[in-house]
Amino acid sequence: MPPTSQNTGDSLRHIRNFCIIAHIDHGKSTLADRFLEITAQVEKRKMHSQFLDMMDLEQEKGITIKMQPVQMAYRYHGEHYTLNLIDTPGHIDFNYEVSRSLAAVEGALLLVDATKGIQAQTISNLYLAMSEDLVIIPVVNKIDLPNAQTAMVRTQIATLLGVGEDEIMEVSAKDGTNVEAVLQRIIERIPAPQVDETITAPRALIFDSKFDAFKGVIAYVRVYNGTFSRDNPMVFMRSGLKSDILEVGFFSPELREKKELAAGEIGYVATGLKQIEGVKIGDTLTDFRDQILPDQVLAGYKEPQPMVFANIFPQSEGEERQSSDFNVLKDALAKLTLNDSSIFVEQTSSEALGRGFRCGFLGMLHLDIVVERLKREYQLEIVVTSPSVLYKILDRRTNTEELIYSPFEYDPNIAAYIQEPYVRLEIVTPKAYLGFVMKVLDGIRGIYQNTSYLDEDTLVIVYEAPLADIITDFYDKLKSASSGYASLSYDIIDWRTSDLVRLDILIAGELFESFSQIVPQQKAAARGRATLLKLKEFLPRQWFQITLQAAVGGKVVAREDIGALRKDVTGYLYGGDYSRKRKLLEKQKKGKKKMKSLGRVHIPSSVFLDILKK
Ligand code: GDP
Ligand code: MG
């Protein structure tokens, strides 16, 4: 057996690995800032708030998108402790990343805003933490605020966790009250990492990764066994990818090189690899020469599946600009996927918007973030079409299941059935808003599951519903129906067969693929009408009447007409001489904004934008 250097029992005893779970905005980043100050991790002059939110976008929006780990040193009762904190993303789209970071630690702070109480994300993340058997330290934050309902929130948490109220700490992350006591409780309550001595080969869990221009793909790891150090060849167990270790180290939070990473520790392994495929969150890393056994691969590897799709086009006039902007967009997307392999990208084109990309995201926030980054980091003017979900059909010719990425691909004639993703929806709402919230829920194809009380005034409502009904404006409606109080979390549970049809839009008899949508059969006529009315509103009148039709399988389900322009310069031209009519139209158009000429009807690309834009 090759010699191994496991972390010695003594140094392990002084390590604490933990994370903070909280609903968005409850103060995770602010609490982390105080920890960094207390442990003097970041020099005062460099300190600014939300220090661990590394992306500009995060700093600006005040939300945490990507977890940024940090290692801190703290002296307690005369002993030196190493504390590794992982900041988890608090939003639904990133649940998978939350669960990976939870697997890398032994304990979690459960942070709840004293003015808001427990919200949907608090609960869903808490359940994830419990399923990883983490020690939970409950903390009420923002007790300094005049509208803090500290006592009530303590009762809520105590009930949810089934612990005494005196177990729940009260802090102000903003002014620092009681924050040091939290650090001490972490040391007292969260167990030191343990090492399974029966495994001798090195083993580490990848809980995140990022791309660095100099160091290539960097895997963020929690080491479970053995050590990892420079120049040794390693292998990613699931992907089979092999690579040399360029460098190992810890997070300060900047990368700090270190001789070796040992069992129990959290740190990074730089690979020098130029592409992120093959380095997947949740995979297990081991030494190429001294590998773990296949049954020792760490649990919980899941390929993130993009479920929400939208088209992205460069927004520019003129052929030349279009083409150069397209290349910039292509390049930008390639760079983004280096950092985030969960984005799906495929080239596409539209009748009026030219060449662009069909992109897949984990959810709506993920989509918003990518779009923001494209605009900001690459100075791109882009158009994003209204999102749709992924569908699955059974192709009756081959008897195989196929994924449908964009609505026009759905051909009901070859699909034996069509399925759509369903989610388990959990809504936390004050009782006072129940009626309004239920009204919003009535508007989706949801299936009621159950209701429970968090406390006298707070309800948790559980539904199952199609993802397609959640990604549009459901969240906004829920927020406005509850004056912002209700919160939502969802998890994709399964695929279900639904009665879905493809709704096509015809303008003057011509089918426009990019307007096609997949909709529930019963809603086809209503959706069709809504789209036609929108078209009618945006489409400029022409010199002749235009018929707009919405059709399902060739059968018209809605129809609208746009009347001809009054001052019709072609009015005197009766009958068939279309070419003369056309010449006059061309003349008329001179000096006007450039329009795309499509078949018989002139549709400015702005109309496509108005209809397709989300
Ligand atoms: P995160 O989304 O959980 O990371 O939350 P942040 O740490 O970004 O905090 C959200 C907002 O709450 C920010 O405006 C903070 O300044 C504020 N905040 C955080 N903790 C406290 C606190 O203890 N008291 C007060 N008054 N505000 C706080
Ligand atoms: Mg934050």
C-alpha cells in the first residue's frame, strides 16, 4: 500500500467547516463581513461591504449569486482554529449548488431576518441541510431594526426546528452585536471534520469551479481523505478526465497557494485546463496513480439540466453590424460557458432578428444574470425572447424520447405524447394574504397538496405545477398579491404528460416560426387571441388589409384583421396588379426606418421584438 499522509487528528480537531443558509437578503453577506473583520482576515483598508460577493453584479444588486469560500483564523480558549466558510447562493435556481456546498461542510448557520421571519428559501435550504445531517445553529439577524419582531421570529424558528427558544441566537450583522458569540458557538457546536481511515487514497468533493485565465479551470474542493499537492496527476472519477495539479491552496478569499491540501480541509486545486467540461460540480477527485475504488466515489453527483430556454440576438441594425455583433455575442457566450457549464448554447436564426442563439438556463434568475453579464461585461446590446421550458416527446416513428428545445420543433403528428417538467411549489405567506395568493394560484395549472402553519399568522402552501406556468409572471403576481410578503421556492420533481398543442401565428397567410408557442389545449384560443391583439397593436398598418390568424394543427382558433391605411396611395389600383402596387409602396417607404420585407407584409424588426421580448 502506498504511504499516505492523512491529516493528523490534532490539526483536524481545530478545523470547522460551515456555511450560512438564509433566504435572499436576510444578511448572509453582511454577517460574513463581520466574521472577516473579527478574524482580521481582510485588512481594514481593503474591506468593503458584501466582501464575499465577488461579481460586480452581486455588489450592485446586493444579491449573492456564486458562493465565495473564505478561510479564517480564530483563537478561542487559547487554541487556534481554522474556520472555513462557504457562502451559498440563496436563490432557487441554484439549489443544486447550495446542496453541493452543504455536502462540503459539517454545520450551517440558519440565518433569519427579524423583520421578515422564515421565508420559502429558508425552509427549502434548511431541509437540504438536514438531509446532509448538518448541525444547525439558528440565528435571528437584524435585531437592531425598529420593526424587528425578534421574539416572534425566535418562536417560529424554535417550532420549525423543534428546539428550545433559548437555543436561538440574536444578532445584528450590521452593527456587530453578538456576532463574535456566533463564531464561538460554531467552534463549540459544529463537529470537527472526520476522516474515514479505511480509505487511504486521496479523495475530494468538487463543490464549485471557476475559470482563471492563468491557472485554467480551478476546482473548489473539500478534501475527505489523503492529500493533494502540486505536480501530481489526478483524475475526475465521473468524467474520467485526467489532469496535472498546477497548484493547490486556500481561499483568503483570494487564492493563496499552499504546499498541500489535506483531509478535512477546504481549498482549491488549479488544473491548467482550458475548458470547463469534465470538471463538474459534485464530482470526486482522486490521485491518478493511487485511486479510490469506484464504490468510494462521493455521493450526489447530478448533471444540472437547463430547463428554461430563450433566444438571444444581437440588437443592431444593418447587415454588417449584425454580423460583427453576432460574433461578439458568440465569443461572449463561449467565455461565459467556460465559467458556467450549466448554460446551454446553440446557434439559431429568426426571420427578422437574424442570427442568434438558443440558450438554456437553470431558471429565471440564472437567465437574468447571464443577460446582465452579457450587457455589462461585454457591452452588448441584446434582445432576449420570452422564455419557454424544455419539453419531451415520444417520437412514434422511432419509439424514442426526444427533447424539444424550441416550440416550433414540436410536431404533434410524430409525437405519441408530450411531457413537461413539473415542480413542487412551496409558498410561505402571511395568513392575511391567503385569499389573494390563492387567486394567483388559481391562474396556473397547479394541483393543491397541503397547507401547514409555521406559526399563528404564517402559512406554508404546497402545490405541484407545470414549470411553464411558474417562469413567466407568476413570481411578480405573487409578490404584488401579497404586498411583497409571500415568498416562493420550487424544485423540479418529474415530467408529466400534458394536453399541449402548438399554437402557430399566421400573418397574411404566412407562418412565422418564431411566434409559435406550446400551450395547453384549453388555453390555445385565448393565448392565440392575446398574441394577435398584441400584433395588431404593434404592426403598422399597411396599404391593404392584413389577416392575422392563430392556428392549431391547421385549424384557425383566433382571427383578427388589420384594416388598410386610409390614405391609401395604392387605393386606385384595383385588382391584381400587385407589382405596381409594390412599387408605390417602395416609394412610400423611402425615408422611413428600414423595415424587413417578409413575403407580402412589411414587418419592422421592432415588431418582432415587441412580441417576442419577455
Ligand atoms: P444576503 O442576500 O443574505 O447576502 O444579504 P446581505 O448581507 O446582502 O444583506 C441584505 C441587506 O440587509 C443589506 O442592505 C444589508 O445592509 C442589510 N442588513 C444585513 N444585516 C443587517 C442587520 O443586522 N441590520 C440591518 N439594519 N440591516 C442589515
Ligand atoms: Mg449577499
